[in-house]
Amino acid sequence: MTTGSTPPASRVASWLVGCLLVGWVVAYNLIRVGGAKPADAAWPALGIGAAAGLVVFVVGLVALRRLAAAGRVVSPGHVPIPAADRLDEPQRDALRLAWPPLAALAALGLIVGLWLAFDWFGDDSADRPTTTLVLAAWNLLIGLWLGDEALRLRRPDPEGIESVPLGCGLTAVLAGVGLSRDLAEPAQVALIVVAGVAGALAALAVWRLRGAHGPPLGAAGVALVALLSLILPLAL
């Protein structure tokens, strides 16, 4: 354990993206509460949510650094992910738990991506919403990317697993947007739930691979993002 150490840039970047995503989801749905249409709420929510998320990120980072400077044990120093041939049995078990829901999310992403793409091409050219195309493209990308990651984890090979929780969180957020816009609602609900489970288990695996120091905050963060992405659109 170390004190006063600066987290690696990749981890700080994931914190920032997470704060911005949560801020946008909350702001978007609060604006919808006021009666705004989805298209009218998207851009204002992006600005308001990004500003709020940035404030939370800065406050949290400053607090973390002040605690570390005061000698408080805040987090371990950066621990690299071990190579496949150096995994112990608990780490292998964590990867065995993570890959099946990740494979399910990849398959579901491909299905939903094709569904939305067919809907978009089936609409009149003047009525084709950009949101549908963006969601279709993201889901197809997630299907290919996370499918490859699931195959790696099944071997087991943890290379690239650090980016998986963020990808799952983004998938849940964008599925929440699709849910709020009434785009393939049952499929979006399934995407959010599976993304939350897969992302949380992947984050737990990362925590285990790094030595299981402190609470698994990454898993809790992905679960919170998925929960907000599901509850807020359904509550409006």
C-alpha cells in the first residue's frame, strides 16, 4: 500500500467519464420531468450534466489527493494486471464469473443493433432519427468488441479487461436513452440489466486481479450507472 500516490491516467480518465455519464443521465431525466421532449432535452442535459459531473469529479479528486497528502491510506499504488500465466486460482475464478454475462451482452448488443438498424432503414428518409442510428452503431460495436473480450476471458486471458466496465457502463447509459425514446423498450431494459451485471462482474475481476485492496468501488459504480439508466426513464 502507498500513500500520496497519483492514480494512473487511465483510472482518472475512467472516473471522469463515469461522472460525466451519470451527470448527463440525471440531468436528461430531470429535464424530461419538466415536460421536455427527448430531442429537446438531449443537448441542454449534455451541458448541464457535464458541468455537474465535472464538479463532482474535481471535488472528489481534490479530496482524494488531500487525504493522501495527509498520510491517509486511500488506495494502493498502481497494480498492473498480471499476465495469463501468472494468474492465481481466485483470479481465474473471477474471470470465469465475468465472461458468460459479457458474452450474453455481446450477443444482445448485436441483436439490438441489427433491430435498430432495420428500424432506421425502414423509416421514411425524412423521419430517420440520428439517435436510432447512433444507438444501432454503438450496439453493433459493443457486440463485436465485448464478444472478443469474452473469448479472451474464457481462456482465461485478462488483457484488455480494464476497459470493459466502462464499455458496459456506456452501454447501459445509451440503452437508457433508447428506453426514454421508446426505441425497442424490452430490448433496452434487457441491455441495461445485462450490462450492469457484466460490468459489475468485470470490475470485480479487475479488483481481484489488482490484489483486492479496499472496497470494489468500480463494481458499485457500474451497478449505480445501470440502476439510474433503468429507473430514471421508467419513472418519468
